[in-house]
Amino acid sequence: EAGVAQSPRYKIIEKRQSVAFWCNPISGHATLYWYQQILGQGPKLLIQFQNNGVVDDSQLPKDRFSAERLKGVDSTLKIQPAKLEDSAVYLCASSFNLVNNEQFFGPGTRLTVL
Amino acid sequence: LAKTTQPISMDSYEGQEVNITCSHNNIATNDYITWYQQFPSQGPRFIIQGYKTKVTNEVASLFIPADRKSSTLSLPRVSLSDTAVYYCLVVLYSSASKIIFGSGTRLSIRP
């Protein structure tokens, strides 16, 4: 069974530039999560989708971050414009549904903002 | 929202049993407690999940007392490859599915 795919694996940009991350969850998984993990900290949930609807985006900085999952399968997370404090690993995860909390994580995208 | 509290770090030796405790106040009856393991440069990996009493699988056991204000992850006979960060995760299904990761416990296993 293929795991959660993410791209790119690494990205270096300058502040005020834009960046987008892509995630393809495990086939059949209805729930998709985006997390931000700053070095030395636990993952912080940014947004959670159930199919193509948003379940929770309370910690998403909506002035600069946006995410979509238009067809209920793959998803993109965008930052525009990026700030220095956005440097982190962005993790995508999926689970079969909201009740089953076994989340499968992708390898993450390491973003460096200079 | 309930927060989770874990020890920042723990050390042990190969072959020992390791117990990591997580505190979680205000947890509701139907909320799940889940533990994840994370190695450097990798995403977290599911270890075990439960909501009361004891759950055991091939790699760990999870103990949850009756008051559910804490839980303990037990790793039997650890090896060097168990060196990782362990996260306690509480899913608050009673509060619009809020997901909170703990701060993590950095476990170091020595030969």
C-alpha cells in the first residue's frame, strides 16, 4: 500500500515570496491533515479536511496561509507571503475517517525562509 | 481545551522496560488517547490508541486509569532503535475534533 506522498521534500525561499506544498493521501482516506512542525516542537495542526470540507482551521494563519482539497483527494497548502517564522517542516497526514485516529504521515516538506 | 503534559526527556538502557506518562485534564469519555513515535527527518508513526483500561499490541501497551486524567505508554525491552521522540495525542471528539499534540518526550536508549 502506498503511503502519503508529499512534494517537494525541501524548499528554500526568501521572505515575502510564495510557496506551495502538495500532498496525496492514502487511497480511500477521507480525512486529511496539514501540520506545521517547528524544530524541537511537536506538530501543530493547521487544517483538517473531511473529504473536501474543512473540519478545523482554527490554527491556520488565514492572512497568509491557504489550503484546499477540491476533489476530496489530494491537497495543496500555500503560504503567501512567507515570513522568517514560517521556517518549519510541513507534514501531511491522512486517516480513514474522523473516528479512526490512526493517522499516516508523509515525509514532510522542510521549508527554509531566508 | 485539554492540554497534554509529558516529561521532556527520558534515558534508559537496552533490554529495560520504559514507561512514559502523559497527563491530560478535561478529557471526555469518548475521547481517544493516541501515541506516536517520531524519528529525525521522518513524520510521526502511530504506535497505539485507546480510551480506557489497557490496550496492548505487538510493540507497546497503553494503560489508562479510571479517571482518565493520565495515560502511560509502556515499551517492553527497549533497544537502541527505540531512541526517538514520543508524542501523546488527545483527540477531543467532543469539541469539534480538536487535535492536540503533546510536547513530546525525547527517549534515549543506551547500550
